[in-house]
Amino acid sequence: MYTNNRYADLPPIRYDIVSTRPKDRTPIQPVAEGSTLPLFHLHREDFVVPFSFLGTGGAYIVGSELLNQPLVLAFYSRHWNGYSKPFLQQLEDLYADIQVMGGQLLVVSSDPVEDLKVLGVPFALAYDKDFKIAKSAGIYAETDPLWARLSGFEENAPLPAVYVLGQSQRIAWAFTDNLFDRPIPRRELLTAVYTAGQAQALSRAIA
């Protein structure tokens, strides 16, 4: 049949819809309180802001070397949009109290080192190459990207998370903010640091 509509005689065009979601959708599984964080290590050169008490010997710092006192291990990313700056400010506000309670704070991030250098934070800050520590904590995975779980994010990044590590890398307390809508529970964190410190002191006294 003839028609004046020149497009009517053309065959329909089919479009292939290509999904950007990974085929393997294995979800992230954050480590929980009471479990053990897998052993991690850092190159000394990975520290943007080093611990003041660490010497200069050796190329590696094993996580267990940092557990003579409770370690507060926190994760940070610039890709958290408006959540990033307030989260970092909370850690700065907690830093002195963590020390008073007998602990120490280490923040790790997979952001470019040059970006981390300009943050100007007072606590220890280290580069988490290839998200190795974040992956071991179960808060980052290529198979379950952040942008596929929540709207408003354009890059994959770890969940906001804070852990209190005691002896043998046991997790004495854990905080993850899956929906990016909660502050760090200050009192709970500090109580966990103090309790973990008391447990370590008792263990040393018995030994």
C-alpha cells in the first residue's frame, strides 16, 4: 500500500537495551560485630598522614601491629557526595575522645592520594589501594556497586563504615550506614573503645 508518509514503508527499528549492571550481582556483606576482620597490611608509603608512634623500619605495617590498643578503623570516600564532608567532620570531632578512651584512629580511603593530601586531617590517614581493605571488610564489591543500590551516586564506593578492633583483629563494635542517613553513634563508639581497652589491659595482666 502506498502512503504519503515516507516512514510508513520502512521496517521497524529494534533497539538492543544494554544493561550497565554487573551480571554477577553478589551483594556486599559487611563484617559484623564479634567476627574477625581479615588481616591487612599497608605500605609505609601508603600513609598520607602517618601514626606518630610508628618507627621508620620496615616497608610494611601489618594490621596486627596497630592493635596494642583498640583501633578505630574508618572508611572514607569523596564519592559520597554531600555525606563525605560531614562524615569526615564527625571523625575529627571524635578523634581526641578516642585517644582519651585509650584508642587510636585510622581512616583509609581509595580516593587518589593527591585528593587525600588536601584534606588536612589530624588523624592517621592511609590509601587503600584497589579497595583491598574495604573488600576484606565486606563494604565494597564490583558486583554490587553503590550506584546500583542507591540513587544519586555516579561512582562505586565503599559503604560508610567504622569498626572498633580489639585483640586478634576481633571486631568489638561495628557501624555501617547503608542508606547514608545516620550519624556515627558517638557514645556507642567511645564505650566500645574503652571496653576493648579494658579487656586488653586485663589480658596483659593475666599473661
